[in-house]
Amino acid sequence: SSPVRLDSRVGGLGSACRSPLLVSRLFQPSNLRESKDAALDIRAGEMTCRSQKLMLQGGLIHPSSPGCYCYLPATVRAMEKLVRVIDQEMHAIGGQKLDMPSLCSAELWRRSERWSLMGNELFRLQDRHGAEFCLGPTHEEAVTDLLASQGTLSYRQLPLLLYQVTRKFRDEPKPRFGLLRGREFYMKDMYSFDASEEAAHQTYQAVCQAYDRLFHRLGLRCVKVQADTGNIGGKLSHEFQLPADVGEDTLMICGNCDFSANTETVEPGRTDCPQCHSGVLIESKGIEVGHTFYLGTKYSTIFNATYYNAQNKPVVAEMGCFGLGVTRILAAAIEVLSSEDAIRWPGLLAPYQVCILPPKRGSKAEDVGSLAEDLCCGLEELPNLKGEVVLDDRTQLTIGKRLKDASRLGYPYVIVIGQSAMEEQPQFEVRCQQNEETMFLSKEGLLDLL
Ligand code: ATP
Ligand code: MG
Ligand code: MG
Ligand code: MG
């Protein structure tokens, strides 16, 4: 099997470095040794899971208060990459990115009646004048009011797809499992406006297909299941679920046809498929990473979000809304791809793509250590790898120890400069995480591979 090439549509995060990024300088506080907080967290008997443990131990997140974390630099890099892939898929279906305030006026939420319906999950606050606000847990009210206030939308501008990637706030009764269920987290939320129910269904399908492409590119096997519409409301809804034992949703999947549903919608205890009637329903746990809703005119009626039709008459717009749990996807990917003690990222999201290990100080190969920087700069010139290469300069440590750290942090490629680099035609040992293969390549071979 040949290693998978890096996706050139995503590319590296930085500009080519003048001096290489050094592992000894990275702010990754626990640096793999069990951090005090991680140990405390786990000892406290709090339910935990693989991704939470790996992210705490790997210096990817730092607990702040229940359900709130500092996202440390490596996590921010992974998230920036994820957002870039999301942007590409949303732009491909005509999505336009905006950014709405987190501070949401209570007045809008009272109009939709969700000020009371959301109960304790809503973080509420007052400004100095006594005006009430909530910290946005989702933005149907805000975006529909925005549309309504424009007043001049024409049918020619539809479908209109607006989305944002912002922090969301929910006072979860049980924040847990690290980034899987936070009280403050990142969500991509898209809202669609269409001229008819039929057009809204087409948009709904287009977004679902964009989600399929996204998860396919990330290498995550998602199941799309029929779902409940909860307090968001609407008529039609699907969840994108990542099968995993730690998942908090229970799914019923037919072994015979394409029927799959969240048990929230299925008659409980049912084992025969309600669609094909011959298949048996198999139960599994899932992590909800995305959720799509066809809303109809629920919000557009309340806020009077209309467009002008061909006869120049105002008509209430048909809406849909489409969520993706950005920080949840990061943790869920680590959850399902990693082993007990080594993080494995979707290739596109790894915080850094390559780690180079120069020889140990005082070893036979020390003299060829300078090849490391040379190689680093060579790789950084590849458009895919700009800002993506780190040099593990902790040469007081053995190659073995640093290799172990590197495999635990999940660099897709680790390059060892050792004995074989001392030959007249230096060969580099390349470990490819994806297929667990080790190769010996010349510098040219390496540049070609990556
Ligand atoms: P859950 O059932 O897990 O509580 P939800 O159904 O309340 O999620 P939605 O309102 O559908 O969530 O929000 C859209 C997406 O936001 C979800 O599919 C999920 O990926 C993400 N999400 C929701 N709540 C959280 C949370 N507390 N922490 C991280 N991500 C979340
Ligand atoms: Mg919820
Ligand atoms: Mg749910
Ligand atoms: Mg949901």
C-alpha cells in the first residue's frame, strides 16, 4: 500500500520557516508526562474516555472549569485545518460565511418562546441597564431576524446559505468527556432560505451531501440517521453519528436495508425494521457530530423573514439549519482513530505533518545532525508542508524515546536521521503512521513522497 499523499487543496498552515520549529519550544505543557491536572481529573472518578485522556496527556487541552477548556496550540492548529475543510465544503454548495454576536438579546428569544423552552440550558445575563441577554447556544433567532431586517431579498437571491463557525454556550447538565460535551464549544451552524418547500428539500440534500464529503475526506465513517427535532423544531431531521462505545446516543441500524435511526424516534424495544420489515435492527452507540433540520416556516413566520417573488409579492421563506460540532469532531476523531496510548488524527487535521528526529548527542551519527535542518527547509518549501515540519531538537534523549513521543502525538510522518544517513548517499528512515510502514529514502525520494 502506498502512503496517502497530503491533500494539496488544504496545504500547510504557515509560511516557510527561516529556522525550523523546535519541539523543545512548543507550548504543549504536559509534554506527554501525566499532567497533574490530568491525573487529578481522572482520579476524581469523573467518567472519562480515550480522547479526553489523550488530549490532556498530550498537552492539547487544559481544563478550566467544568465543560470549559483552554484549547492549546496544537488543538488550535487542528481546528484551523478542520475549519478550512469545512469552509471548502460549504463554499462548494454556495455557503457564505458570516459571524453573529454571542451576546443574544432576550427579546428575540422571547418571540420564538425559546427563552422559556430552553430552561436551564441557556446561559442568561443582564447588561448594566438591566437588559437581558443569553450567550448563544444556536442562532436561528438571530439569523432569521437579520434576514427579516433586510426586507429586500428577491427570489433571485435564493437559495441563500449563511453559516458561521463560532463559540456556542450551553449549560449542559453533565458536561463531560473533554471536548465531546463542553459547556462552551465551537459549532459550525448554517441556515438556509429557500423559495419553496421543494427547493428547501434540495438544499437539505445538498448540505447532507456536503457533510458526507467532509467526513469522507476526514476518513471518518459516519452514519446518517433519522433524528428527533428537539427544541430546534421543524419537520425533518437527520443526525450524522460516529459509531463509538462512548457515544451518548443509541442508534438502531437495519442489517438488511439502509434504515437507521436514533432511538429517540424509534419505538423503544423494536427489533424488526420498520422500513423493510424483514431486517433485524442492530443497536449501537454513536457520537452525534452533525445535525440537519428542515425547519419549514417556523422561524420565518415569527420574525417575518420574507422574500419578493416573481410577482413582487412578499412570501415567507422556507428554512433549514445545519449544525456541525467542530470541537466535538476533533475529539470524536481522536476517540475512534487512536489506540489507548497513541493519538491518531485524520491526516488532514494533524497539527503538524512531519517530525524530524536528528541523532542523539554524542552518538556515532551526531555528525550528520546538520542534515536535519537542511531536510527541514527542503520539506518546508513544498506547498503542502509550509509551517508543517517540526524538528525534535531534544537530542539529549535517545531516538527511541523521541520516537515514542512522536508516535503518541500522532505526526503522520516521522523521519529519523540515523546510521543510514551517514552513507555517501544519505538515506532517511521514514515512518508513515497511516499504514505503519517504514521506508528508507534519499532526500529526493522523500520530497517526492511528500
Ligand atoms: P447532544 O444531543 O449531544 O446534546 P444536540 O442535539 O443538543 O447535541 P444540536 O443542537 O443538534 O446538539 O447542535 C449541533 C451540533 O453541535 C451537534 O450535532 C454536536 O455535534 C454539537 N454539540 C452540541 N452540543 C455540544 C456540546 N455540549 N459540546 C460539543 N459539541 C456539541
Ligand atoms: Mg444537547
Ligand atoms: Mg442530540
Ligand atoms: Mg442534535
